Amino acid sequence: MLLIFSSQSNTRLQYTCKFIFEEVLGTSYSITIDEENFNLHSGAKINYSHVDFPSVFQIKPHVLLFETGLKEQDITVVDKGEKCRVFVTSHNAQDFDIFAAVFYLVSRYEEYLPHAKDMYGRYAHQNSLAFKSAFLHLPLINIWIENFKHKLLTHFSDLIFNSTSFSFLPTYDIDIAWSYKEKGLLRNVGGFIKSPTLERVAVLLKGKKDPYDSYDFMNDLHKEYKLRPSYFFLVAQKNGLYDKNILPDNEAMQELIKTHTNKYSIGLHPSWQSYNDDVLLMEEKNTLESIAGLKINASRQHFIKFTLPETYQSLLKTAIVHDYSMGYGSINGFRASTASPFYWYDLSAEKITTLRIHPFCFMDANCFYEQKLTVEESFTELMNFYQSCKKVNVPLITIFHNNFFGTAKEFEGWKDLYVKFIFQLQQ
């Protein structure tokens, strides 16, 4: 067992060590504040303190893990890309305080501090250290941990690691199940007046397939390549500016949900209206559970709109224990600088919670609406994320929407992009 000495042990340190050693590296460890016990330990050990233990692997700690509360941190970024480091301390076998660096990024410390909002009232990605220091495109924490593992092995050859392996989880947000179908007379008349098209008439009156109906395509792809996706359904009880779903009392919508429940994992896509509204959030969860006939414990925020700690606290109140919102709705990349799932640390209460966070790094809507990338550029970006995750053996989670895989002209080429990408994963 790896023994870690610290002058004091607290929740922040325990949380960080559990994530690094147990969840990512898959090795056993223990923390001690007993100097004599540490000295007597004959196995692998790390001195995480300013106490002098001659010839022992040492990481000199930054104060971050031993503080409580929040304050602006004076952070210097050294080097660029995969060599980037923060919380650098002198005379350090690791070159920097990896524990403090991991905690700062995974806890999303910076999102609790005063910051600018984007046009949707979200934490603007331009505020983040990852964006400012040009490492948003990297699972930097996983790179740090992989390098840390190899450094430990050079000192302690008998250490055993059961590290994570690469995996791919395709996820889908069903915001608007159909473009024309099941929207009712008023919405279709209004839509036709706003944007007259014969396609709407052909779908509604002549039985042409709806341009957003790509469910058979996705099902066939999953079956062929043995994929196990997750679907997130928007079930707002009324429509709004950002909630344009088919209402959940619609029979066809209910059948769509039931069909996917029988085949795949499903979760809630909390509406824009339910943002930080515990009562409405519970109503939507109950609605989806009633239709699906099972308990729902996973969700992803619509428009990736969430605020820390309020939104995650609301999810826990409604018995959501898996969240898939950790990414940006404005740019692709690793919001928490990791692709590994982790438990949410509530900085406002200084406690480890039971909410499991599953980060995504790529969303089709970011490429199309926000970054204004071509299909070819989007494919290149997606492949770069795939290669980055595979290199350090961590999960790759993507978000796609059903409308991108249909026949709508504005999304031409996206279906081919997805097929090409899935094929590349098999190589």
C-alpha cells in the first residue's frame, strides 16, 4: 500500500487522493499524520508536507488543500500544452503540487468565484484557466496523473496500478423529437407562416418521413457496432423560448420514450424553465418516470445551463446521482480538465457528495452554432478528442442530437461524419 504523509488531513486532501489513486490509478493508499508511522513504513510512500524526510519522494504542498472557504488564487501557469503545470513549488519531486492542481480544476473552484456570464447566464468559458492558458482541448489532469504514475514507478517498482481503460459513451439529447410531426395545428400553421416549405406539407399530409426522425439510423448503428448509448429526454410541460419539445402528454412522444427505455439507458434533460426550480425539476422527473415506468437517476442540463453549487444541490434533492452536464455549451473541450468521472465536491459546504459527474468534451451543437465549424473541421476536432482520451485510457463522452442525423438540409454531412467516426473507433 502507498502511504501518504501530511501534516494535517482534511476533506479536500482525502477527496483528491481518492480521485487520483483509487478512481483513476486503481491502487490502494492511506493517509497518515503520524511521522513515526510514516518513517517506519517500508513500502512506497509520499511526503506531502514541508517536514524533512531524507530521500523520500516529496511533494511540497501549496496551501490550497489546507484552506477552507474560497478566495482568488494567485496561479502561475508554467509551459504549454501537455507540459503545462500550475501550483509549481520548489524542491519538489513532482515539479508541482499535483494534488492542489487537480483539486482546483476538478472542484471547479473558479466557478464559485465572481465571474462574467455568457448570453445564456452561464459561466462563460472565457473565464476559465483552461481556456486562458490554452489547455481546454486536453484532459490535462489525466495527462498529469499518467506522468505521475510513471514517476512513482521509477521510485517504487513494486507499486501495482489498475488504471482505467478507454471507453466510448455516445449520448443524445432529444430536445425536439420531430421537426413537424406531433406539434399540433397551431404550431405548424405558425411555423409555416414564418418559414413556408413544401416539406412540412409533405410530412404532415403525405406521410413523408420527418427530417428530424433519425431514430432508426441510430438504432441500426448501435446494433451494428454494439454501442450502449444514453438518451436524455426534454419533457417540459409547456413550451418556451428555449424549450421547444413535443409535450410529454403526446402519445407518440410517450411511445418514443418507452421504446428507448426498453433498449437503452435514459435520463432527464431538465428544461430551461426548471433551472434552479426544485419543484418544477421534480415534476419533470416524475413525468419521465411515469412514462418510462422506471426510476430516473441521471440527467443533463438543457443548454448546459447550470450554476455551482445551486444546480447540483437541486439534482441531489431530486435523487439524481449521475450528471452528464460537465462541459461547455459554447465551446468543445474539457471543462474540468479531465475525462474521468468524479464525485462532485461541494465547496460551499466543504463536503464530498454522492453526485457522480460524467464529463463530455464534444457536442455537435457547439461545432455548428457556436464555433461555426464545417463538417470536415468538426470531424477533425472530434478525432483529436478521441485520440487524446485514448492516449491516456479515459472515457470519451460525446453529445449528439437527433436532428443532426436526419434529412434537414442545414445538417447535411453530419450523419456521414458520425458513421465515419464510429467506424474509426473500431480500427
